[in-house]
Amino acid sequence: MKLREIFLGRPIHWAIWAFIVAVMLWMNKAHFHVLHFNYFSLALLGLSAAGLVLFLVTSRADELITRDPFPENKHVEGTGSED
């Protein structure tokens, strides 16, 4: 089995995760989440938003991003509690 079949997505998508993990490890070592919680929360939100934007910008519409296909119909049946 090829690694491309196991790890879906482009290498830059996986590099995003490596960057986020590195920043989180650095902030943990500096006790950022205890000493400067507001900045830690802002950094976490910013990293998440930047990762999402970078993922959306670098992905093509026809590119396979999950193993399971998305449903084609726009109406997806719910649990019935949406009344």
C-alpha cells in the first residue's frame, strides 16, 4: 500500500499540523496557557483560522479529501428535532 493512499491531502496540509503542534509545544514549555491565557486563546484561534484558510486556498474542488464521499443531495435527513 502506498503512503499516498493512507495520507490523503497535500504535504502542505500535513505541514500545517506540524507547525501548529510546534507552536503549541513551545507555548506549553513557556507556560503560556497559564501565564497569558488570553494571548494563548487568541493564538489558538488564529492558528485554527489560518490553518483552515490555508487548507481551503490550497485545495482543488475535485480533490479527494476524505475516504467517504459527501452526499450529492442538498437536503440531508436529520433527527427530527429540527421542527
